[in-house]
Amino acid sequence: MSKKRDELFEPVKCFVCRHEILRHENLENHHFPFTKLDGGKETVPLCKECHDLIDRDNLGDWPMKLQLEVLRECLKDESPRCLRVMLLKIWAIGQSLGYDMKLKGMQ
């Protein structure tokens, strides 16, 4: 096989969920840290599911189970302070925009 063809079958990790994906199957490139619209040229590899959550699905449309999973993980003691602050600010903005941001099941 050629080197280029070999690369298609070499797994890469999704930048978000860290699952391995094959370049020729479920890989999508996401412009980060700047969007393509804002002139971003750098991309990170994402699986289709994570790319959908970031670019195509509104945060308010995420399943409550996923929202709570994100909240639980980000509010753990070992999470960086800036991440926890950002998450709480996003949560507050969601509430102010009228999204149902109840914390059902949170202990």
C-alpha cells in the first residue's frame, strides 16, 4: 500500500471523546481554536457524533443525561477552575435564555 493509503487506515483519537477513529470512516475536522468563519485554519480531529454535538446541535437540545454527565465531569475537584467557571457561566446564560436547565438527579 502507498503511504497515503496507509494513513487512511491509521486510527486517530477524537479530540473530544478520545475514542479512536479511522481517517477513512468517521473522521471530521473541526476548526479550532478559531472557527473557519473567523479565519481559522487549524483543525482538530473529531468523530461525527462529537462534531454534531459541537456544531449542529443546540445545547438546549442535548439529552438531559448528556448535560448532566458533562456537568458532573466538569465540576469534579480535579477539573481546572477555569473550566468549572466557564461551565457555570454557560449554564447561567442558558437559564437566562429560557432553556430548562434544571439539575435533575444532581447530588
